Amino acid sequence: MRALFAVFSFLLTLASAAPSDAAPKANLWPVWSAHNAASTEVVDHGAWAKFLKSFQVVGEDGLNRIAYGKVTKEGKAGLDGYLRALTSTDVKNLNRNEQLAYWINLYNALTVKVILDHYPVETILDIKISPGFFSPGPWGKKLLTIQGEKVSLDDIEHRILRPIWKDARIHYAVNCASVGCPNLQPSPFTGARADAMLTEAAQDFINGSRAVWFDGNSVGASSIYKWFSQDFGRNDKEILAHIRKYAAPSLAGRLANKSDINFYSYDWDLNEIR
């Protein structure tokens, strides 16, 4: 019995560690490949902008945080209405830039809703609604139906955004409600500024305190670069080259002769402000 309990405890440890040890690979969901290059339709993200303006606060540490505990009934209703409007959008008829903004904003707004639906929690990892024993967190749960397809957060990030756009900057745009994650941007992504906003998000994260840091001659980096190394580079040298591309001159200079990342870290604490 003790041996069985030990095995069970070990399996539980593996399950809880899964987000930090591995991440889903990009795997295209073909149905969402369709788009209309000639479309001039613009998706209205005004309700999401209103929510962010009302409940997002810059903390003393410079991180963009959400006052989850202070979100009003009206605020929740507005967020729900925004998500309903997105699910009724004809996504396949949008042009590529509008689609990019659509999926990023949907991911971020849906993540906030998941937190609010289960609040209070210390970390998003506590929301264990994904199907499967080794699937911690909420990412695998089908949460919405869009054009007849049931969609999860994992679907949006790993089966739509990453494989369609093949752009590492996507990781700076989607927010998992954690302190270690790149900031939830204070304004919704728009089709017109999607590319510029991706670059701004990359610069914001890389030149902050959570992307890369130094301990003597050693270099530490966010675990995001380890989990998604397939997107950032095949090895440490290529990952560091990616980081230098968006680094301010002072940081780029410190990284100029570095070719190894010595350790990784990530803070799963909720990006909350009380």
C-alpha cells in the first residue's frame, strides 16, 4: 500500500509540474486557416478596452495587474457580453490582421473570465478543469463554441495562433494571468496595429525584469524560452539572439558575448492587485 501511495504521489507531482516541464507543440487546426484577404471588416473590441481601463492597474513593480476582487457585476456582464459577441463573429471572413487581433483578445479576455469564474485563487494552476489526469489548469477545457467548433485556450494558442502566424512574438501577447507572464497589454490588439503591438509587447517584456537577468557571469531567463524553444530558437545562442533583437542597447550590450542560458524561472502567482 505504501508503495502504491508513493507511486500515486509521484504521478501527482508530475501532473502539477507539467506546465513547467513541457508545453504543447504548435499543431494546426486546419478549419481556422481560412481568411478573406479582401475583407475590410473591423471587429469591435470596445468592451474589452472598457474592462481593461476599469480594472487593470500598474503595480508598484511595474507589472500590469487585474483587480479581480474588485470587478463589479456590471464589469463581469460587460466581459461576458464581449465574449458572446466574439463567438458570433464570422472569423473566417476576416483578413489575417483582424484575425490575429481577434484571437489574441479572445484568449486574454477568456483567461480573465476563467479567473473571475473561479476567484479567489492563488494561481491559475489551481483551476483544474482541463480533461485528463496530467492536464493541470484550465487550458484544455472547451470553453466556447465558435462557428460550430468547441474551442479551448490551448486550441487558440497552440492550434491557431502559433501554427498560422509562426511568430514568436505571439508569446508576448497572450497572457496566462501569472506574474511571470508577459504583461496583459492595457489596450486591445487591433488589426491595424497588430504587428506594431506585437513588437511593443516583446520590447516591454524583454526590457523588464522577467525575461532575462544576470547572476554574476550567469544568465537567467524566463521559462517561456525553455517551454517554447521551438519558436524562439534551436539552442541558447539563437534564443539569446532573439532576445537581443528587442533589447534596449544596455541590455543588448550585456548579452553580446553570452551564448548560454544557465537557469530558467517562472512565477505562477496570480497577476492580481488587491
